[in-house]
Amino acid sequence: MIKDTRTPYNFGLYLDYGASGVIVEENVVMRADNTSVLHVGPPLENVVFRGNFWDADPLGHDDPPSGVTYEGNVTIKDERELNAATEDIRSRAGLLRPRG
């Protein structure tokens, strides 16, 4: 769960230049200046964005670079609808599981 992010680069979810072998899935990003960015230089390689929910489309979502798989992500601009659709993910966010 990434919410109300304000950084010098203004991305809620950011992979650094040339990141490789990363799977980014089941996140909720809302109220950031930009949710994420897919085009960086050097380019991302073998990076998967899957099953994420955004309140605004990530930069480059409409033309992902060849090293990025962008699948099953959902943009819901209405905050109430986004909250309802992501209730399960948000309820588990940041919770530590007891060791047993």
C-alpha cells in the first residue's frame, strides 16, 4: 500500500535505472504525483508489473518498453471504488505474521 507519496522524483512506486529481474505485484498506489514510471534509462529488463491497482496510469503504461511485462493492472480513479476493490490488499498491508 503506497499512499500520499511526495518525493523529489514524485513517483509512488519507482524502480531505479537498469533494474532487472523484479516482479512488482499486488500493490495499491494512490495519491502520488505519479504512480510509477516504466521508461527509464538505462532501461528496465525482465521486470513484471502484475495485478497492481492505481488511481492514475503509470507513465509509459500505454507503450511499455520491451524489457517490461505490464499485465493485469487496474486503474480506478474514484477513491471510493479503488478502496472497495482493494480492501483485501490494504487489510494485509504492513502486517507482520506471527512466527509459529
